Amino acid sequence: MLRAETENPNWEFVIPDSGGMLWSDNMMIPITSRHRRNAERVMDYYYEPEVAAEVAAYVNYVCPVEGAQAEMEKIDAELAKSPFIFPDADFLKNVSVFKALDSERDARYSEEWSKVIGN
């Protein structure tokens, strides 16, 4: 959203009064991975505040890494103020996250979804 607003000043991103959904990208290691420790090292690297700040400055996504905002100030002080990257509680007041499912409900939803898609 930040990029869209930057490229077109007539656009404005707002979270509706009825609320919005906060999503995230995730890093995962396949259970069959033979190089699990290497993958964990890469993940740890991306969670270093100075690295997370560089990534956030490039992608303009919400950054969950503690200390990254202070590091971002060294890169781009204006960008460090962006609620699209470092949202405060007021910005997130009407935002929800996806509900985690227990294994029983996950299995039931998966079964129902399989029926919907014809499997």
C-alpha cells in the first residue's frame, strides 16, 4: 500500500471502520529438509534488526522485528515513520489476524474444502 500511495498521491489506504485483516508471509522448513540448520541460520539472519530494516525498506511490508525501526531510521528516517511498515496500536485498532485452528477443526475444514473443490 505504501508503494501505491507513493506512486499516486490520489490514492489513500484506509482500514475500514468494520475492520481489516493483517496477514503475514512465513518462512517454513520442509519436514524432510536435510539442511535444517542452514535454513534456521538464514531465518535468524533475516531477524537481525539491521537486516530486517533493509528488507522492510525494500519491500515496504509490516516489519515484526524488534529494533528494526531504529535501524530503519539510519536508512530512511521518513520511511521509519510509515505505519505501513511499523504500525502503532492506533493504526491496528480495527485489525484482526487469522484464527489458528486446532487439529480437529483443521481436519474438518480440510475435509469440507476437498468436497468443495471436487476431491
